[in-house]
Amino acid sequence: MKIGILGYGNLGRGVEKAVAANADQELVGVFTRRDPSGLQLQTPGAKALSVDVLPEMKREIDVLILCGGSATDLPEMTPRYAADFNVVDSFDTHARVPEHFAAVDRAARAAGRIGLISCGWDPGMFSLNRLYAHSILPGGKDYTFWGRGVSQGHSDAIRRIEGVTDARQYTVPVPEAVQRVRNGENPELTTREKHTRECYVVAKEGADLDRIEQEIKTMPNYFDAYDTTVHFISQEELDANHKALPHGGSVIYAGSTGDNNHIIEYSLKLDSNPEFTGSILAACARAAWRMNSEGQTGARTMFDIAPAWLSPLSGEELRAHML
């Protein structure tokens, strides 16, 4: 299948690697709002092209993978491009999924296309595991822990504080909370009891460190509800020890069948959040193409994908080797 990538940040580069690893996929081009001549692609022979030429590529692209941000890019991009292409995105603002789904559904259904949204690991893979667990053991309780990993959004929020030149923020599950859930205690946990935040900050020379630390710890919607630790370090130390983008986490579900209790757990430990997310998007592009080929149209999520549609293997191969 012919794949297009829109956007070439960390996620776009991750998708490019994933497409290269899939023998049934071919990268048609990477489309950017920047000057295409400034992009150095990893795929031999692949073209970097202006987003302005996308309308001319309708017949050349089977699935367009959208690698914009969830805050402002994808709410506009996904419905817009679903009018011309089968699209896949990783929209991750949980509270706004219903309205995003509705907008994409209108555009994709009118165009006879598929728009797969929120295809990452949360929402995405973690969502599937919450669904499986609740379906198998009704009446139980799920817990989601994120990290230890870099939160790119929180890191960016710190970098916007006056006097800060660079920063990385790690979300860290509280070990005692995780263990209580694994023990089957079904605890009621506050936000502060589930996660802590660790910040590594490079400040400008002469900056007021106490003020910066206070602004971080009291920042609404980011840090004020958490126990937060701030470390001031040099740029050299940050570059040496904190440039990677690891992440991960776990979904733990506690349920029962009468007198017997059960724990279901799914976890991820990722060296590269954008590369892993890119790999999910590439697999979902395969599913989107197959769904549309069978006549399906409109918006979908990972809840609607038959597992076999994600795999390049045939049904016979899957039954022989994975069932």
C-alpha cells in the first residue's frame, strides 16, 4: 500500500522508520508545511514535498498518516484530509475524542473514506486493554499508570517559563500505589497518590531559581496536583543524560468471579515514545486501507479494528502461528 506522511517531527520520523520495516508498505512522500528542501529523509528515494501538493496526490496515496499535534493541528487536519484520503492520526486529548470523532466521521463518510483516530498507546493500545478487561470481568476497576517517561507537553510548558532555556519532565508512577493495585486492594487513589513529576531544568545564567521552581510546582493543570521535584542542571548534563524520549506505563485491572479475584495487567517499556507510536500508526494504516477496501467509510477507533487487519500475515498464517 502507498503511504503518505504529513508532518516530520519526532512522530513523523518514527512513522517513516515503521513504514520502512513493513514489506507491504511503500512511502510515497513526506509532506510538510516547512520548506521541503530542508528535510533530510531516512528513506532512499523518498520525496519531501510541500503540503500544498497533497490535493494532487489523491490517486497516489492509499493512506495518509497525520503526525501533527493534538492541541491545534489534528482537530483541523484530520477532518480536512479525510475528505480526500484514508487517514490515521494519534489524537490523544481524551476529553475531546467524541467531538473529534464526530468531525472526522462527517468528512470521511461524505467522501467514502476511513478516518482512524486516536491510534497510539494511550489512547490506543491501553484503551483496548481496558475494554478487554471490563468485558471479561464486568464490575471491576481499572488503573492506568504512565511512566517512567518523558512528557513532551510538560517539558514544553517548563521551557516557556521566563529564565528557562531547556527542560525535560518525567512522569513517574508511585511504586506503593502500583503495588497496592497489583495486590488487589482496589484502592481509591488521588492524582497525587498515583504519580510524581521529576523536572530537569537548564536555567539562564543569573536567573531566579527559586522563582522558576515555584512557577513549575504551582503551574495549574500541569504540576499543582502532583508532588514535583525540580533539579537544576547544565545544558551539557541534559544533552548527555536526558535527550532521549522514553516512556511507557501499565493498565492494571482488578475484577472478580464471585469468590475469586483476578488481576489483568498490560505494560509497555519504550525506549522511544515517537518510534513506538509511529509503529502503531503504520499498522493501523494497513487496517484502514483494508477496511475501506471492503466498503467501510466514516470515522473509526482501535475498538473497531479486527486484530487480523493489523497484521501483514494471512488468516491461515495467523491461525497456524499465533492462535
